[in-house]
Amino acid sequence: MIGVGKLKQYTNVLEKPLSKGKQEVSLSAFAFLFSELVQYNQTQVDNISELERRLEDAGYAVGARVLELLCHREKGNRRETRLLGILSFVHSTVWKVLFGKVADSLEKGTEHEDEYMISEKEPLVNRFISIPKDMGTFNCGAFVAGIVRGVLDNAGFPAVVTAHFVPVEGQQRPRTTILIKFAEEVLRREARLG
């Protein structure tokens, strides 16, 4: 008999191991789905800030699930306990799983001790979006900000996370910066840990 004992037969789908599987989604499928998410939420709101909040809420749910999955796969169910560790995890591991590459930069704010910034030249969520003039500063990066907030909150690092456009000299399109402002309790805990 060929292959006897090499494949284990699972009687229940819940007994199957969580393998990495194929991690790529068609770019056109993602763009279509995200565009539908934006259009649906646009019909449900009255102003831009409410639309960005709804996108951030949708991203929060994604971030919470991504954290659980990556902690199980990559870290053997362990989570980061230090501030720089979780920021590095978001900047590299989470970003690479979601967007296929590490974020362009991770920087500490110069004006405030509790602020960090993740910058991306052209995030995937803004790549195929054209914003009408009447929507002004609408930034689909709010969805990514929600993902980051979902990861941080569920890892025990509560923060206010927002997305902003930052103009770049010589570039037609501005880069998107995800601004992370941690809660005071996170900074006190980090100081205690040394």
C-alpha cells in the first residue's frame, strides 16, 4: 500500500491543525471588497469623520483577530509585554502578513513621549481610491489605524490610533502616517518594567 501511515485522517474539522496555508488574496478581490465596504459605510453616515470612525471600527475587528492568529502561529501563544516589542511586532510581523511587506518606517514622536508613528508611502487601502473634492481630507488609512488599534488594545496596550496624510516634497500623493498615542497606564507600566 502506497502512503499508509503518512496522512492522518481527521474525523472532525476542529481536530485539523492550523497550518499557514496560502496567505495571499487576489489584489483585485481585496480592492473590490474594500471599495464595497467604503461605499456601504458612506451611505450610512452624514460626514467624513463618522465614515472614518466606521472604517476604524471595521479595522479594529480585523486587528483583534490578526493578533490572536499571529500569537498562535508565530509566538506559541505568547504575547509581547514591552512597548517596543509590540510596536516592532506591528511594524514588521503584522504589516508583512497583511500587506506583504514591512511598513516603511516606525518613529518615536519628538514632541510627546507617548507618541509613535508608523509611516507608509502608499498603503494598500489608499492605492486604488480616488477621493472626490467634496470629501476633502478623507483617508481610508482609518481602516489600517483600526487594525493597529485592535492589535494594541487586545495585546494590553490601549492607545488612540489615527491616520493622517503627510505631504512629501516632490511627490504628488502624500504619505499616510498612523499616529499612535498610548494611554498613560502603558507608559507607567513600561517605566516600572525598566
